[in-house]
Amino acid sequence: MICENLSINEKGHLTFAGVDTVDMAKKYGTPLYLMDEDRIRYKCNEYKNAMKEFFGDNALPLYASKAASFKRIYQVMKDEAMGIDVVSSGEIYTVLKAGATLENAYFHSNNKTDQDIEYAMDNGIGYFVVDNIEELCAIEEEASKRGIKQSILLRITPGIDPHTNEAISTGKVDSKFGSAIETGQAEEMVIESIGKPHIDLCGFHCHIGSQVFDAENYLLSTDVMMNFIADMKAKLGYEAKQLNIGGGFGVKSTEYDPELNIRTEIQRIGTFIHKKAEDLCVTLPKILMEPGRSIVADAGITIYTVGTIKTIPGYKNYVSVDGGMTDNPRFALYQAPYTIYVANRMNEKRDFIADVVGRCCESGDIIQKGVELAETMHNDTLAVLITGAYNYSMASNYNRLPRPPVVMIENGRDYVAVKRESLEDLVRNDI
Ligand code: LLP
């Protein structure tokens, strides 16, 4: 199986994190997100241990919570002593409601509003990752009003193209994110930051993109960033205390995808960065990474019930499920590949080829094209694998479909972390 938390039981059903997915569909209804809490914790530890071993004792992974944001996940991150990356007042609010603190929270976004800045400071945000000069001035002003010195990192654009989907590539000079080294704007930001009395510039951040499989790209971006650190030391006498090298490690979602080993890649970056620091005669800063997808993606699957099965003679088969682009917009947005099984027919031959589509009123509402399924019947249970990242967090109420619940599984025990939305929830804000 594509991930070790998947198996087939004696009934020929797909199991996930040790539970029968067909039973889960019966118990909670569908569509349903299942998440494997043990796997999430395992991934956190994989990052923490490798980063400590290969970067240094003070290295810290931050969970990029845009991948899956709800109260329970922040409690898991708190337990695991992970830092967090937040991108909005909404994510900050969720952290606080979860009873976690913002001490090791890094606030991203290319367009933080004045209200976001105030709200984050009101609640003691650890760091702003400052994107641009206007934001820097707004933070200085707000910190000055409060008589505090606000810790920040600067988001630097290293000018690296990670060759991932254009929509999730962020490290090129022509990007809405950050300030580029190439244009001189990054240096300007450093000069401005160190000149501001209420700003404590702690270091730099870069993020080249998401779903990056070729880890060579991290060596390239780390190289650029370390050179920048040395350059700022030489020119301005400024020594960065932290370097955040971003998230983005790719996750295998079908048997055709390459596999990236987190520990091996961190070791590779670690070896490179220590040598680089030595060559440049700079002290290696505290290294941060901010993985999202690689922490939660294979800790999640989505379960649906099959409704209509349609064969168009001479064309193709369509299998419609009771969810769709509302709970998983990733094929519609990025043609994202997925592995799909008929969860109650795992031992049957997979020779029924169909497009798996949702129930929304548009033709682009596709979960996956040309899937090899077991002969599929009405009311069968369909499992879409590796949906833990950017599925729940990008879900919508298009066509007034309620969002599915998130059920977590911990040590064989299933519990609801996010309730299914009700019809009443859908009109909650309608006047
Ligand atoms: N750090 C920054 C600054 C980011 O912008 C992101 C992702 C991450 C970390 C985490 O990247 P990850 O490890 O999860 O790849 N909705 C898209 C992904 C957008 C990623 C946005 N930023 C998707 O469904 O594939």
C-alpha cells in the first residue's frame, strides 16, 4: 500500500490507522475526512529529530497550519513542541481557542491588514514574517504605540524556480511574496529594519514553493540565503540569528510519484549548510523549517458514498460521489493526482475505468480522471487517499454543501475533531 497506515482486513475492506473505513462511513456518514493522529505525531518527531541531529539542538520545525487548521491539530502541535506558521487572524484565533500559545508562532502573509497586525500583537505573536516595506512600517508604528520591540524575520525571495505547479511556486523574483535579493529590495529591508527602534530583526525566511520533490532546490536556496547572510554581515555588520528555509517537501500521492525521505533530505541540507557557514565564516543561525503537507497529507483520507454510476457508450464511465470540489478542490485547481479505491471491494479486480466526479453543478467538479476501480455499485464506499493536506482547509460551501467532519484516530480510537456542518450552519450568517 502507498502508506503504511493503510491495509486490507479479513472482510476485504480498506483499513486506515487500524480502523475499518467502511465501518467509519457507517458510523459518521459521508463525505468524511479521517485523520491519523499517530501519523501526524510521528511526522512531527521525524522533523524534530532530524533537524536537531543535522542542523543543531536549537533547530525547530514549524507546522504550516494552512495545510490543515482546526483546534485539535494545534493541541497536537503544542504536545509535540512544534512551532507554528500562521497566515491570518483566523488561524491565530484557532490557535488561541485550542489553548496553545503564540510564543513560537510565525505570522506570514503578503498582505497583513492593520487589524491583523493589531490582533496578532494583542495576543503576543512571537514573530512577524515581514513581506514588504509597508508592512514593516505598519509593525514599527504599532509596536511603538505599545512601547514594545517586536521580533520579526524578513521574507526574502531567493530567485529559485523549484519547477512545481505555477500556482504553488513562490521563490522566483517575480512573485507576490517577499522582497528579492536580486532587485536590492531585500537589502533595503534589512537596512530599514535595523534602523527601526521597535523592531528586533531576528533573521530571514524563504520558501521556494510547495510539492517540491527535487531536494536539490533546497541546497540552491540555502546557498543563496547563506550568501545573503554573509553579505549583510560584511556590509551592515548585521548577523542573522535565525534562518527559516521554508516548507514544501513533496508528498507521494500515487504509486507513480517519487518519494522524498525527510530525514535523508534534512541530512543533505544539514551537511551543506554547516560547510557553507564554515566557508563563509558565519555562525550557523538557528534553522527553522515550516512543513505543512509532509506533516499531514498521508495522515488523511476522504471517504465518500457512491451515488450515480453513468456509462456513456463510446466515451467513458462516471462515478459520482456525495462530495466533490467542495471538500477537495485540488484536481480542479492543480490537476492533482490521487489514488482512489472502492473501500469495500479491496480484493476485487480493478478493471472498471471511470472518472470520479463530485456532485457540484459544474463539469470541472472532478476528483480524478481515469481511475482504475473495482466494479463499482451504488452505495459502495470510495476512499480517496492522501487528502490530509489542503483538503479540509480549502473546503467550501459551494452549492450550499455542508463541510464534512474531521474524525481523528488515535491509537485505534476514533473521535470527532470537527463536527459535520449542518444545514442550519449554512444560513448562520444570512440575515
Ligand atoms: N511556508 C510558506 C511560506 C508557505 O507559503 C507554505 C505553503 C508552506 C510553508 C507549507 O508548504 P508545504 O510544506 O505544505 O508544501 N493549496 C496548495 C498548496 C499551497 C501552499 C501554500 N503555501 C495545494 O493544495 O497544493
